Amino acid sequence: MTDPTTTVLVTGATGFLGRQIVTLLAQDNSLDVIAGSRGGQSVVGKPGFAYGDLADLRDLTTDLQGIDAIVHCAALAHVLREPDGDPLPRYMAVNCDATLDLARQAAAAGVQRFIFISSIGVNGNQTHGTPFRPDDPPAPHAPYAVSKLAAEEGLMEIARDTGLEVVILRLPLVLGPDPVGNLASLSRLIGKGVPLPFGLATGNRRSLVTAPTVARAIRDCLHNPQAIGQVFLVADTPPLHLRGILTTLADLTGQRLKLVPVPVWLLRGMLRLAGKGKAADQLFGDLEIDSSHLRRRLGWTDGPDTEQD
């Protein structure tokens, strides 16, 4: 995409990641950024684009004309409770079906490129000595990741059928102010001054990413033809252990971290006895990402480094 100015629609622009992406992409003078959301609110002075309910997407073909690229950040990340106890249909409706509907409409409207924000959960929920790579066989363990994989597969089919230039970015947890998910829970505890029993939690390795790194990847994927048709794993380097994650989170949110030295084996055992084995794996397990394919393909010769004690 070599036009002097590329018009980019960012969906999910009022969310945790989308808002940061709009803010960061808006600093690039070669991009004309439009903030897409359910209600079409303006974000950091950028014009809004209302698409309504993703689960019941209206016909946007006319509205999408004149847009060169879409960065699809919008997603359903958490289903609190479903009447039948199965959250997968709800995840599929928003994260897969609506994504594919939007992509088809985009192709019909003449949109050139579609960048899909996916999840490292498509690869799996833990690594065991070998980092995840984009060509690994998918192994999603949660309904959210299952829906993201289905969307990826559908997008590649649409790309083959229509010529829409699809790029897929799989992200781990995103570090930043006002985080979401598990990081939000930890951030609230840090903010309340609660001493956390993770002072000795330095034995695991988890890859995370910050919004500036995601924005850089998106920007390069918008401009670089080498990105077309690729699946990229995006992460900051090197991986962090749990104590390093908490330290970084406290620094990013301006909070004071209090840690208590408790043996990890004891914490694991207590969590498993309480029926929280999944939480133990998320806290103390490994999830490493090999982002070398992205760095080679897009010509990144540097890498953000984070020191940890």
C-alpha cells in the first residue's frame, strides 16, 4: 500500500487495546485513522465510525468505500454466563462469524488489506521448552481461542476467493495502563497495597507485548507487501517471569509493588487443592513466543529488551 495517505479503520477503538492502537497510529502522518466502535465515538480526536452490534452486523458495504485497510481489534474476550453453560456459540458469533461478515463486506467495498488481531491461545496455553511459532499445529484450549482460529481459517479462505490482503497477528497478554483480564486483577491488588506472595516466582518464562510493539507491527503490516497472507506472533523480548511481570505492571500503572517470598511449589499446591489448577498454570507456567518470523519478514533489526532481576 504505497498511497501517500492510507485510510485505516480500527475496530474496537474504545477498548483497552484499540484505543491505544488508534492513539499510536494517529502519530503516523501517512495514515488517516478512523475509530470504529459500536456507537461511533470519536477517539483522541479521530472521527468515529459506528458499526453497531457485531453479533448482528448491518450492511456496511457503502460505508466502507474509501477505506484502504481495516485493523480488526474488536472482539468478545469474556463471556460471563450462558444459560446452557456453553460460551462457544457466543464467542463464535462475534469473533468468527462477524469477523468474516466484515471481511466479505470489506472486500466488496474495495478495502485492500485486513489485519486481524488474533490470540496466541490459537497455538495453545503453555509451552514446554520450545517457544510457539506461527507454523505450529493449532492447539486452542479455550472457546475464545477456538473462535479466533475459526476466524483465521475463514479469513484465509476469503483472501483466496476475493483477493483481500489478509494479515493475522497473534498476541499474548498486552501489558499497559488499565489492563484487562488476569492482569487487571493483579493490578487491582497491587493498587490496594496488598502484599502478593510472588517474591520467589522467578522460574517461569512468559512472553507478553506492549501496545507500542503491536502498533509498530500493524503499521509495518499496512505498508509492507511482505506481510500479505502471513501469520505473525507478536511479542516483546525477552520473556518475563511472574515477578518481572508484576514489577513491569506496577511501573506502567505507577503503583507500589509489595512482594512476599513464598515458595512456588507451596503456592502451586495450595491452588490445586483449592481447585485452581488452571490459575496455577497461568501464573507459574511457561508461554514463550518466537517472533523471529515477524522480525525477519518485516525487517526488524532491533528488539525491545526488558531487564528482570
